[in-house]
Amino acid sequence: MRWFVIVFILLMATLTLVNAQDGEKIFYSKCAGCHSIGGGDRAGPDLMGVTEKRDVEWLIRVIVEPDKLTAEEDPVQMELIAKYGLQMPNLGVTRDEAIEIIKYLNQFSTSPSEIGRPKEPQLEEQQEQKIPVAPGNYDVKLGRALFTGESRFKNGGAPCISCHSVKKAGIDGGTLAVDLSDLYPKLGEKGLYGIFKSLQFPVMKDIYAGKPLTDKEIYGLIAFFQEASASPKKSAGAYPLSGIGLFLIGLLVAVLYYRRLINGR
């Protein structure tokens, strides 16, 4: 009987470890682009100790169906959207996968929730997710060229201008998605790095599937958005007025030419 108990305990410990590893894999493939564990906020909140702060069922819902929480105007969800400036995208994570993610995050809580047993976290390896930075990476010209398509992304991703504008930089692009003039003040360097590193937003993840951005490209874009956000708002009014002026001049020339034809007969 004693051997049976020992074997059972070892089996349960093994299953817990396997689940934690599964959750870790899912976390780093789906979540780590926008969230750290102890490394500070990025595009979304730092998830250190999140299982102590939030109810398990709420965590499952925000991972599986964040769009529904927003539609229901869930107060916690609305508070997060107000703070970070965007809703977490629906990444197609299943309920079972969400539970594995939470089991993994549960390791980084001082009072683990009932959803899984913790193991000793290896904080030196996992807690601090540092962003690789080199001075030469902050290339505004490169970032602008990548945005407009003048330079191609190394792995073949579509230029940002296909869907976005940056009106403060004088760039009118596609209308599929929002103007990005004030993206840098909303998300900051860490937030933008997380978004560009993961590319997990619904449209982006399909367009850039298998086409990740390099760190040099990411930091070029960050530098470009930072500069654009500091620029005075470009006036779009001058262009329509000049167009109207040219139209009126052309109309006047046409009228005068028509009169000369009439008078010459």
C-alpha cells in the first residue's frame, strides 16, 4: 500500500510538471509577445502573480473570449482597455489550453490558486524577458521605409501602409485599420516591441504568418512611431483646397476657351 501511494504521488507530480511545460510552451508561443512574467508591463500587463489577483474562471474567459468580455462591458476588461489602449485579441486559444496557461502562471504566485500545484519557478531564466537593443537599431529612416514599403521586410511581410496611416508623419495609407500616429505614447517601447514580436492580432497574424520581423526592423519601426508621435499634426485641409483651386482655374480656362470659339465663329 505504501509503494502504491509513493507511485501515485510520483505520477501526479510528473503529470503536473508535464502540464506546466505544456502551459509554458503555449504561453511563449501565444502570450509572451505582449506579456512578461515579472519583467514589467508591455502591450498588456505583467502577469507575475496574476492568479492571485484574478478569479480563475475570469482568466479563462479573458484568454479564450476577450471580445465577448468587451461586448459585455466587463468592468475589469474595460479598465484594462482604458489603461493599455487596446483589447487583447482573440487568438483562438481553447479552454483546455487556457487552463494549461493558467497552471503555468500559477507557479509565479505566492498563494497558488486551486487550478494547479506549483513547482519551484526558475526566476533567473524566466522572470526577466529582456529586449535586445543596440544603438544602431533605432533607425528612423529604416522604420519609415519599412512602413511605406520603400524597403521590404527581410522575411517578406506586407508593408504597414497597406492597412494603416500615420497622418502626423504625412502618410495616408490603407483604411482597413486605424491611424497609428499616437501609437507610441499609448504603448511605449516595450508595448510596441511585444506587438511587433508576436504579430498576434487577428489580421496581422494571418498576413505575417511565418514572416517574423527582425529586431532591427522592430526597432526601426519603434523609432519611426516615436518620431511621428512628436510631430505636429499634419493638416489634410491644404490638399483638398489646392485641388479645388486647380479645378476652378481649369474651369475658368475652359470657359474662356469656349467663349473664344463662340466669338470666332
